[in-house]
Amino acid sequence: DIQMTQSPSSLSASVGDRVSITCRASQSITSYLNWYQQRPGKAPQLLIYSASSLQSGVPSRFSGSGSGTDFTLTISGLQPEDFATYYCQQGYSTPHTFGQGSKLEIK
Amino acid sequence: QVQLQESGPGLVEPSQTLSLTCTVSGGSISSDAYYWTWIRQHPGKGLEWIGYIYYSGTTYYNPSLKSRVTISVDTSKNHFSLKLSSVTAADTAVYYCARDPRGDNWFDPWGQGTLVTVSS
């Protein structure tokens, strides 16, 4: 199985800040990397697919980059509704695996 | 737009079989463009992909669960189902169904999730 490792596991920031979360795959996954946001008690929601494509309806302050083994999710200009947990997921091979999550909290 | 909704018992006894159904509305499960997927999340933990089914009945399961998992599809009812046998407390989780664009391997949309507790 491909292992996905996110960092940091938790971070705190203020409204208006720019934050980045990284995801590293244990082997190359080309651009088969997706990002999800999960708010407490809710299902995950797709933010970014194929490493850098913004899902329809997702605000443009979210962006993704990377290829191969190293990827980054960036949120520019944090809004109150962005404080949540973020997961990366590889779609390169089955079983599809997720990172352990990065919890973004209000400072 | 397409919506997914999980249903099934919230409590299952150890050694029994967990059974859940995901009903798809706003779209056809018989589309050749999608895989229909089950994912679970242990309380306070990360996400685990269980497996998927194609409308034709083709399945792929996570090897870690393969011996206990069966996913089936009923195109006449526009739903697909999950069965997990010989459950233990370690199978207590929120179970989600989701749609996966065939070949792209991301998940959208998701159902709201249903908590299944394994306990006597």
C-alpha cells in the first residue's frame, strides 16, 4: 500500500492568514492526489483533485500543487469556516489511501 | 445533483454481519462513468477505503478487509450495499458511501455517513 504522510498534524492560525499543509507519498503517484475538508460531524468534501484542480463550488482561496511524491494544499486568506481537518488521498493505485489528517484551529 | 444516503442498523453484535445500503438519488447508478465506493472512519481517526463496485458488478476490495467484505449493487433500486462479516469492536466506525469517477479515483459526493457500533 502507498503510505500518505501529512504535516503538520495540527496547526493554529488566524483569520486572514495564509497556511500550507503538505502531503508526502511513499512512492510516486504522479498527479493522482486529492484534498478534502472535513468539518466536525460532517462528511469530507472534495476541495482539490488531480493535485491542482479546484472542485466546482470551492472558493479560489484554496489551491493545490505538487507532483510525484510531494504535494501542498494552500489556503490564502483564512475564513472562519476554513477551520476544519484536511486530508490528502492518493488515487494512483488501490487500495486508495488517505493521510492521517491535519487539524486547522483558530489561534 | 447526485445525492447519496446511507442506511442500516446502528448497532451490531460481535461476530455478526454489518449490513448497510447506500441509495443514490438525482442520478443513475447504472452510469458507466462511476465506481460506487464505501469508506469508513474510526471514531476520532482517519479515513479507510473499503472498496468499490461498478454497475456491472465488478468489485475491488481493500486487501486488509477482503476476506470479510462483500459489496453488491441493485440497479433496479438504484442502490448499492456493504456487508462486513465477523465484526468486532474494531469495526466500530462511521461508514460513508461516495461516488468515484471511474479512472480518476477521487470521491465526490459523499453520503452523510452512518455510525455503526459493534457491541453486545
